[in-house]
Amino acid sequence: MCAVFVRGNMAALLDAIDIKRKMFFELDGVPYHCLDAEVNTPTARGGQTLVRLKMRNLLTRAVFDKTFKASDKFKEPDLDQVKASYLYSDGDGSHFLDQDSFETHTLGAGMIGDALDFLLEGAIIEVVKFNGSPIGIELPNQVELSVTYTEPGARGDTAGGGNVTKAATLETGIEIRVPLFIKSGEKIKVSTETRDFAGRA
């Protein structure tokens, strides 16, 4: 979740064969994030090398596979990231305050996905812009959230080994599994990628 965006050089073109995992590229005016790349080199003479890309559309969040010729060209997308703090969400979307320009960016639910599970008022995230317009956000790898409720861990619960967990509700409303020693009111670290407990804060 910690991708680095570079403002694209509009003259630069990328060959399909050069697209690697985690790279960004533009196709038909839409920015994509490469999730995986597989090169198929033909055994027969004269056969074409093909590149199969698993790609995410950064505008719709849709993920799909597509095969290209090795020589197919892509533009570098004009992507930029700005630091912003989470303000609030309402019927219009989720609102973020740009930390440099102090303008408010509003992103719809489709651009946010399930990120609200990890966002508290004032949380600093990265707003992703394409051609100057916000299209999504990047969360930090981990966030710190307080446990609002979890059952007390009973003695003897560890009989099944050291990996016994229990449900815990966090201050954003999400529920995750935590070790038995975690109590209500404690602040913990949560992975934004796996939604797993990542340690005490």
C-alpha cells in the first residue's frame, strides 16, 4: 500500500515487455497499476513474445488480466500523490484536506473502497491524482486504532497453543482477531493490507 507515484514525463513511452510488477502505465487514457507480469517467449521461430499483465484500473478499481505484444507501447501516467488529512464522510463522499494547498478533495465511495475501516478524523494519508484530479487514496502500511471492546482472555484459553485469538471491535467499527492478552481500551497496530493485528501500539 505504499506505492510511490512519479509525475509522468508525457513524452516517455513504455514497452509492454518492460512493464514490471508495481509499475504504473496508461492505456487508452486510463491509468493502471501492474499487479503481476508474465512474459511468454515462443519456442517456434517467428513466434511473437507476449506479455500477460494482471492490472488494476485506478479509476474503477477493477482488476483483470490482459495479454499484449512485447512491442506494444504505453504512456507513463501523469500520477501525483499529495499528503492530506481525513476530515469526514457524508452523502457526497469522503473529504480530505490537502496539507500543501489546504484545498479540500472529495472522493466518492468507489474511490475509497474499504479504507474508511482504517480512517479516523485527522489521519494523514496520500491522495492520488491523475491529470490533476483525485482518483483514490493510499493508506500507510499500518494504522494505530484503539480496541473499543473485546472479551477478557480467560485462563486456560492458551491450551490450544500460542496462536489462539479472539474477536475485537476497533474504534472505526471494524472487527479483527487479536491475541488473548489484548484488553479493551488498548491501542494496537493493524495492517491495512491484510487487516491483521500487527502488535501493540
